[in-house]
Amino acid sequence: MKKSKRLFELCGDILFPRRCPFCDAVLGFSGPCAVCGPALACIRRPLRQPVPKQGHALEHLDAAYAPYFYEPPVRDAVLRLKFENRTDLARPLALLQAEALKAAGCLGDVDALVPVPSGRGERRSRGYDVPLMLARALGRELGLPVMQALCKIFFFCAGVLKRESTSIVTGKLRKRLMAVA
């Protein structure tokens, strides 16, 4: 990293100190706070095996990995990102995912990240697509491209509107994809 860029980041850290992405405590220059760090260890998910097919609704997906169970403090940070317009949390959450995925060796044959898209109404009300934002931040950390290969479709079944995410991939895609939800 260039010295000028690092100096600029350091000045930003002094003027706007880093905060724990989970509880919002001021951190200074360290990672998760002393309270949230141990809490993360308790909700870490074993990553050697992908989430089983019955654990997600994407039938054509090769693998889906979730480094943490969706419980506090990770759940709290994701909810703040989604509903409190805390887009600054995308990078720390992506860093956390990247560290866990690298440590578990889950990235060997992954060619791309595929975010599971938000609904049109969610994107419109927030002004941004949370899964896409997380996937792009994670892609930067892992050096992987992000492919928008999924879309939400709606269908009627017995007079009831149902919603489902499905794979809509143009061309012949022969790469191993990793879903980011």
C-alpha cells in the first residue's frame, strides 16, 4: 500500500474512530470488541462442509457457505446494515467472512460469488441491495468476481402468489459458484 494512502486512512481512523461492527463500541485500531469477539467464537459454523442442500432453496448451486450462524452479534450487525442504513458495516462483515472462508480452505475451486438478490421493493425502500453490497465487498477481499446470476421470480400456485429465488444464468456457465446471502 502506498504511504500516502495509508496516511490518509490513518487520519480517517483518528477523525472517525473505528467501531465494533456488532455493538458499535469505539475500537480505535483493533478488531471486534472484547464482548463481541468471544460471542463470535460461540456462533462460528463449521465450514469444512457446505450448507446442506435442504438448508437453502437454490437447487442448482454447487455450494453455499455460512461462516456464522445468524445469531447475535452477527444478526444485529446485519439488521443494522439492512434497516438502519449502516452501509459502512458491509466491509467489516465481508472481512469477517473472508477470514473465516480462507481459514477453512473453502475457496479452492470457487470461481465467482453470486449474491442472492433482494426484492425490488427492498432495493427501492433502502436505496441499495444488501446482498450485492456484501458480495462486492467480499469479492474485493477474496479477489473473486461477483456475478449477478440470480433474480427473484414470482409465480402463482392455486391462486396464491409465491416468491422464489431461482438461477437465471445466460450462456453456459461451467464455473463453481458461491452464493452470498
